[in-house]
Amino acid sequence: LASEASDTGAARSMKVTASDLCAARATRVHLGALAKPECVEVKHRASVADAVLLMRNWKAGAVLVPSRAGGMDASRDEFGIFTERDYLRLLAATARLGVALDPRTVEVYCCATPSTEVKSVDLGALAVECLTVMVRHGVRQLPVLSSETRPSPPAAARPAAPAPPSHVATSGRREEG
């Protein structure tokens, strides 16, 4: 969202969407030219609190969740994604039901978007194709896959984050977000 001052001096909001970007700027840039080689991931049995802290430390909008123990190497084609939206859905559900859940005890794979519902694009796709998939499926985080390597960081609707503090344990994987 952007805002601008009106003639009366009051600010008003304007919305710019991914579809606006697609329509205004059809580009021939391939995702391979934009993708970073590392992703942020959590362990399969990590807690929601661990995932949220990792996302905050990396300024990431999502983390990849391996479908089994052994990390993303063992879960190459089957992984979930835990996003800011997933966390908000969890908070809303607990409030609606009137229950209290401790994010330190809830395992992230239980509330992550499962692999069967994760939308992704190939590393060779055009950036405009990536935006089209994001708009069509209403997602803000989109894993970029390569047949030769592990997933690249999810394409996101905001600029890349700076490197995290050196004390953050991430298995050497990083996401832009």
C-alpha cells in the first residue's frame, strides 16, 4: 500500500497489486537471474515459535518445512511452507475457539501449508509468469524449484532482506523476504 496527500492534506491509501505490476511491466527476466541459492528452513518438528523467530531474524515472510526428518535434502519434492498468513490463521482460530495454544509447543508442520497445496514455479520461468501464479492463487510466497538443485528462496512481494546476525542457526539457508 502506498499513500499520498490529497488536496485537503489528508492521506489516502492506494493499492498496487502484483497484477498491476504484470500489466504495467511485462518483462523477459528469468527467475534464475534473480534467485538466491539458499532458503530459510526449519526442522520438521520445529515449533511455531521457532519458525516465527527465524522469520523475524531473517526478515522473511515464510520458511520451508521439510515433510520428513532430514531437512530439505530428504524432502526434495515434498515440503510445506509456513507463512505469516499461516501464523495469523492459527491466532485467529485459537481466538475464535476461545482456546489458548502455546506456540512453543505446537509443531510447525501441523499448521504449515502442506506440500499438496504449495504452489511453485520453475527456476527457468519468467518473472512475469511468477507474478501471474502469485495473483492467480492468491499467494505472497512462491518457492522457485530447479530440477537440478534444491528449492531456491520463495519469490516474495518485497525486497531481499539483509544478512541475519551470525548467531542465528539456519543450516546455512536463507530466503529473501
